[in-house]
Amino acid sequence: MVFKTIALVRYATSPEYFKLSIAYGIVIEDKQSRMENLRIKFLPNKQKEFLDTVYRVSGLNTDRLAEFAKIHPRSFRDWKRERLTMTLFAAELFCEMFKIFLPEEKASLISRWQKTKQAASKIGGIERFKKHGSPATEEGRRKGGAKALANFRRNGIIPRVKTYNQPAFCKELAEYVGIMLGDGGLTLGQCTVTLNSIADREYINFVSSFSRKLFGEPPKHFQKKDCNAVALYYNGSSLVRYLLQIGLKIGNKVKQQVDVPIWILAEKSFRISCLRGLMDTDGGVFLHRYKVGGKEYKYKKISFSNRSAPLLLFVKNTLAELGFTPKIIDKVENKKVWLYNTNEVERYLEVVGTHNPRLLKWNGG
């Protein structure tokens, strides 16, 4: 799967990080699947000297450098103390950012790490055998069973693992992420979007068709019996793994205080599409009525409700970026972002738009 190159920025919630990324012209490719375990080993004291140079040239503190390196600050300090070997990803990134050089050839650093790792593995294997005997453990049997299943699937004895299209970063994928962050959920083997079977009746058809264009086939439908809700779901660990790779998370979104994936924050058109997906699921257009002197007045307003603070902040900042004047109410349990101005509501529907007819209820749509 080929991912689009993205700028490593933290939109709105960390403006200094954004400015720094722009200042250095950093473009960071998503190499996690290939490089997360690839490390390098310096000669004694050379890793400390290299990181001392990074500190001196960059002028940044440990927390910020650790953020760029995608590790915890404590691990970064262990790098500096040479208790841990640093990643090739971080070393190359710092060289590119701060125009510095590694003390020796990259191939030599990688080779030294690999030889050290092999030697340690051999010693560990011998010691394990001395202590525990044969490695025919429950874990070993589990891996053997998994390999057997893979052979059965390859030979057509049992069905193959379900596969789906895995689109590159695009506006449509950004909107689907917004839908998932709003009314979606992930488990280890299933991806689900749950919508109101009455209020979102037409939107259910849109999401089904929209998902089919992205992943190659439509989701299955399940009408819940205990409430007015329809679940649109896909089964398959391969799709779940892909959605995890693009930034979604398994489990309770509120407890995890989920945020918008970084690749969406890096592109304005992606931010707008994601905003549309969020608003179409967790937002709405409302008609406010009141009387003054016996005369009735009414005006339209937009509300987005969510209990994840990073998502509220993303909606507020994206609306402000587009020239709106959003208000955020976060002092109560039911936190919301509002657009109170009728003209702004109409302009939102023109600029951002909606794929959920529910939002057009008071617009004659």
C-alpha cells in the first residue's frame, strides 16, 4: 500500500510544532511499517556526541525532539545516555532537519546493530533452552496453527482471509475517517458505523454507497431490535489493520480522547472533508424559536456535539480557518461547538456542504 507523503504537523493544538515543521521544510514519509524495528549502533560515546550535536544545532528541548522521533522523552534520554540504540528513522530525520551528518556510513551502523542483535539472540536462546528445555510451548503451537491455517487458505481448503481495497490518502478517505470518528467504532475484527434508522434513513444509503467506492464492496446492514439504529459493518482483520494504519483506534473513543489523524491535519481539503463527515454524524442544523412582544422570531444554528476534546477543538479551529465564528461550550458534560449566525449556517452548507439530508431539514432541502 502506497501512502502519500505528509507534513508532520500538529494542526492548531500545537502551533509551534507546525511552524517548526514548515521552517525546516520537513516532509516525513510514513515508514512505520518498514522501519519501526530498524536501529543503528554507534561506536562507544558516538551516539551521545551525535545527539549533543542535535541539541546544539536545533536549540530544541528533549520533549520536542522526542516528538519528532516518535518516542517517549524518557526513551530519548536513554538514547543520550546510550542505554538504548536509536532508530535509523530518527537519525536520518535529524540529519535532514538540522543539516548534520552521521559519524560513519549508515550501512556500518545498521550492520553493527544487526550483529549485536544476533549475538544477543543466540545467547538468549541458549539460556532459555537451559532453563525451560524444548520450545514446544503453547505460544509455539499457536504460531504453528496459524501457519497451518495459512497453508490451508493458500491451497483452497478453507476460505482465504477477506481482503478490501486500501485507498491512498484522499478527500473521500478523510470524510470516511470523520464518519468513523463521529458514529463509528473498531474492534479487532470488525469496523462499524451506527446511524439512526429514522433521522438518518437517506444518509445510511449514502454511507453504504460511499464505503463501497472506497473499499470495493458495500458494508453489511444490521437493524438493531432494541432501538432505532442501523449498523453498517465490515468483517475482516485486514480492513481493521488498514484503518489502524491510517490513524483510527480500537476501543472507546471517549476514554482515549481520539483526535483527527495527522495526515488529515496536514492538508486543508482533507480537513474540510473530515469536518463534513464529523458534522454529518455528530452535528445538526437546528431552528431556534423565541417570542418578543408577542411576535415570533426564528433563526438557524449549527451544533456539533462530542465528548472528545481534541475533536471539538478540531471542529472549532477548522471552522475558524474557513472564516466562521464558532463558539465552544466545554464546561458541561455535553460539550458542543456552535455556529449561531443564520448567514454562517447557510455559508457552511455552501462551503463545507453535507451528504446527510437531515442537515438540510430547515433549509428547504
